[in-house]
Amino acid sequence: MDLPYFLGCPQWQHPAWNTRLPAGPAPLERYSQVLNCVEGNTTFYATPSQAQCVQWRRQVSDDFRFLLKFPRSISHDYLLTPPQKLVTEFLEIVSPLNDVLGPFLLQLPAAFGPQQLSNLWRFMDDLPDPLSCAVEVRHAAFFQKGDAERALNRGLRERECARVCLDSRGLFAAEAESPSIADAQRKKPKVPVHLLPVNAPPVIRYIGHPELERNREYLAPWVARVANWIEQGVRPYVFIHMPDNGDALNLVTLWTELLHARLPQAPVMTFNEKQPQLGLF
């Protein structure tokens, strides 16, 4: 049975996952047997070769989705006003993945504020069809329900683009008792959970509490919302993070158990050393 939504992690390999994913010749191929999308964090930090993209495409099914991030130079250094050559070259490099691309993840820095919104609209409007973006903002003005946030939301609705919803409540409810928690709290923004209804598949990035069971309270509202979306024929993207992503597969299992209890057609996903539960493709 196919998964009725897209579920993934911020990466497709981690040393802690080696004995928990199905056997296979490459990490992405193993990952894609049980999860059907991934955040493309790798392209934020370094642009792959086109040959690498060809290999990635060969390792996933037609139903898999990559949500690639634009390179940091484009989104952060140039604040979306890069030389057109940078964008054109990046899109050409990743073009072997075009048929399995979800929206690009356009993750913007806290320095990208209301004064730069015109940059965002020009950048998005210049993307060749059918490419699209899901936009994640971090400037405080976009979370204050004032003119700046209304302008952002209006522009996204006009372009039928999702506003990425980052839910870091679980992460920031934890005491920074380990280097991984402290590092995650330093890197991830502590922003309100603002979800924009729009005519595009929703994109949720959930960053969990390091104590697995503590996540139930934070995941409960998402269970209801994701189940409702699926029942309405919407196929959202749900990405599961942990402060130490070696623990992310445990949170994936908890999430799928909670959703399955509300929506039986959404299967439970378990991971172990001998026989991972498959059947999503």
C-alpha cells in the first residue's frame, strides 16, 4: 500500500541507521524503500554534480520526492538577488531529478525581512514552469500578524506556494543537557507555529523533544490536521527531525503509530536490525 502522504527526514543516511534500514547498495536506495521523501539539505551547503543527481534518480521510485534547498549563496548571501547564472546553473545540475522534485525548500535567514519581499516575488516568478517553492521565513516581523506577515501570506497565496511550517516546540521544551540538544537549539529558530492555508501541499518540519514520549503532546494537533488533509485528498509533506537525527527513525515510528490510530490507511512504520517493515511502494 502506498503511503497516502509524504514522510521523510532531513537526510537519507546516518550511522545509527545502518542496521535499521533494508539492505541495499547505497544509502539513498535503502532509505527510499521505507520513506518517500527527503529534505535536500545537502544542496544548501554544496552543489552536487549532475552525475550525482543522475545516480540519485536511479536509486528512488517514481513516487519519491526530493525537496531540495537552494544553495546558501543564493538564499543567504545574495538574499535572492544572485547573478542569474548561479540559479540557471543550479537548476541545470539538478534537472535529472525534475520528475521527482517536490517544491524547492526556500529557507530564508532572519536577515531576510519585509524590505526584501520584492526579492522573493521576483525570484519565484522567474523560476521556469513547473518548478515551485515552499518558503520558510525566520524574520520576527513575519510572525507578528501585522502588515509584514499579511504581505508575505498574500504573495504566497497569489502564487499558490506553501509557507513551510516549522514546529520546534518540542526541541525548545528540552533542557540543553547534551551537546546535540544545545547545538540544535542554537541552530534552529524558536518561532511561533504559523500555518498558512494555501492551494499547495502543506510542508511541515517537526523538530522533536529528545525524550521520545514527550513528543506525543506536540504531535497530537498534527495528527488531526494531517489526517484531515489526507481525507480531503491533500498529500502533505511531513519531515521528522530530532536534536540527534540518529534518533529520528524512533520518532518516525511514534508519529506513524499516532497517525495510524486516527487514520488506519496510514501504515505504521517500524525499523529494526532484521526485518524492517516495508510495503510503502
